[in-house]
Amino acid sequence: MTSETETPGEMTFGAALGELEQIVKSLESGQLELEESLERYERGVALLRACQAKLATAEQRVMMLVGELESDDAGAGTAQVSEEGVCGE
């Protein structure tokens, strides 16, 4: 289990999400004192923000890779047309 002293930004996505899920379960149980509930809620918000930031970064990377693939495909398509034009003459 991840230490609660580790900052959410330093955690992997999976570790942050796992801790967030545990916090949600503990809050839903209704067994915590008010102060502990507030502390866990604050930690949960920090974990949620870290997860959202990691997802946004991953989405940007995927979009960049898709763009590179599309530009590679466009370049390959141009090369094929050029070759077909030469062979068709």
C-alpha cells in the first residue's frame, strides 16, 4: 500500500487510483470521525487531481502519436501515388 505521506503527483496512476478507491470506501462506510473524514476527503481531492493530470498527459501523448501516424500515412500515400504515376507512364 502507498504511504499517505507520498505526494499524489509522485505516485503512479495506478497507485493514486487505488488509494483513492480505498478512501472512497472508508468515507462511504460512515465509520470515520468528522476530522478523519475531512482529512481523507482532502487527500482524495489531491489524488483525483493527480489522476486527472496524468490522464490529460496520457491523452496528449496519444493524440501526438496519432498525429504522427497520420502524417506518416499521408507521406506513404504520396509516395505510392508518385510510384504509380511513374509506372503507369
